[in-house]
Amino acid sequence: MSDVTVRQARPGDTEAVAAFASDTWDRFEGGDYLPDVFPEWVAGDGGDQRTFVAEFEGDAVGVCQCVALSAHEAWSQGLRVAPAHRGTGVASALNEACFDWARERGATVCRAMVFSWNRAGLGTARGVGFAPATEFRWAHPDPDAESDPESELTVASDPDAAWSAWRRSDARTHLSGLGLDPEESWALSEVTRERFRRAADESRVIVVRGPGGTRGATSRSRVFERESDDDDADTARWAEYGLAAWTNHPAARALFAAIARDAADCGADRARVLVPETAGHVSDVAYAGVDLSDDPDFVLEADLTGSE
């Protein structure tokens, strides 16, 4: 689409972006989050992030943001195109701008997340250069200050043991070594030993141990407030755990009991834990009596090292 130009987003684009993004997701009450966060994105653009707008005949008709998560990882999010301009190359133009920006900062890979039910989004992502990477689901243990593993396993906080357990786990294999990024919400990046050590200093690392060694591990990524779906409260406090690995069902039960207690200890009303989308992991969570999100989420990635 030769008449489309891509540029950095400006505050003056807010109204146009809200107009074409507001009805993107009628699946959720409240619709698309993008109109709410777009002004923050524009205000926060700098060395580690860039928000792009596609413009046609002076009107903003598409938007996408790229974020640098590490020295070699970038994350693409918020791709939206006005209905009248879908299928005309706007998404490709925005995506290429994101890839170019990421390459300039040394990124060798760019990833994105698409809800598994979002058929249009999945097709667009594949069409603009992303390939399948992994999938995950949210587990939702209820915060409980009295939660007890009730097993021979004990709970401790040891970042190096957590790293070792994670490194040898099938959870790490399925997730391609990815977990929730500690800085960028809803983004996944490569988990390192240093991440566990940082979590131990700043939030919480949990391991469960038995006679045979460490049998499960997780780390708390952050605690945050969001709008509540409870009529009696305006907001809910969430505790978020960016990965979870365990060796068998007893270890899963003990790990989620420890998470429930930790979530309560930090004053959370709700908790969510990123778990691999496999029959074993998901059924272990269900068998442990922990709620699960209805659908998995897909992560896709693009290799930025090829010839342009």
C-alpha cells in the first residue's frame, strides 16, 4: 500500500486510535485496553520503546508498539488496524517498522503474544513474519494465608536452586526458556539465573523440596492493581508469578499451596501463575484444585538476523 507512511506516534493520534481500536475485542467486558494505554505509550517512548502509527491521507489507520526487553530481545504488541484498511498492507508496514527499530538496537529476535481464540490476529502475525514459539495458560490459585502443602515437601526461598530446577524442567523446555518479563507486563523474555536472584531480592522466589531434592519452583514477578470484576470493590490487588515448574503432581500441589500463601501474605485478592500449556501441566493444576483460564495464549517469534 504505497500511500501509507509509518511514523512515531504522537499525542494527537489518541482520538483516531481510540476510534478504530475501541471495538476490537467485544469478547471482553470493557473492550480493548489500547485506547486507555495509548497516551501512556506515547508519553513513555524513548530508548527502550517506540510506538508507531500508520498514516493514510493524513489519518492514523494503524498502530503497533515495539519494546526492547534485553540486549537481544524485542517484544511487539498492540497491533491494530482500522477496519477499512485491513488486508491492505498496513500491518506489514507497521511490523517492518518494529523489526527495523529492534534491529537497530541489536535485537536478534522479536516476539509477540496472540490470544489463541484470536484467529485474525494469529493469521496476521504469521503473515508478517512471526513463527510459532510456545503456548501457556494462566492458573489462578486463591490467596490463602492458611494454605499448607500438607506433604513431606518443604518450602524455601533459594534462587540458585530455583534456577537449577527450572533449567532441568520440562516446563522450561516447553516454554523455550521463556517466562514473564519482570518489567514489561504481558511480555515474555528469556529466564536467567540473575532473574531468580533479582526476584529473591525484590519480591519472592519459592522452591519446594523433598528427600530427592528440589521438586518445584516459581518466582513472583510483580503485584499490581487492576479494575475489579467484583461489584463490592473498584480495584483488585493481583500477585503475578511469571513461571512455574514441578516434577509431579504432589510437587504441583505443594507449589500452588505455597503460592496461595505468598499471595495472601502480600495482600493480594487474586493471583495468576504462568504455566505451560501441556496436558500434563494443565491437568496437574486442575487435579490440585486450582482454577485455570478458559483458553491458552500463544507466543510467536521472528528471527531478525536474516538478510533484509
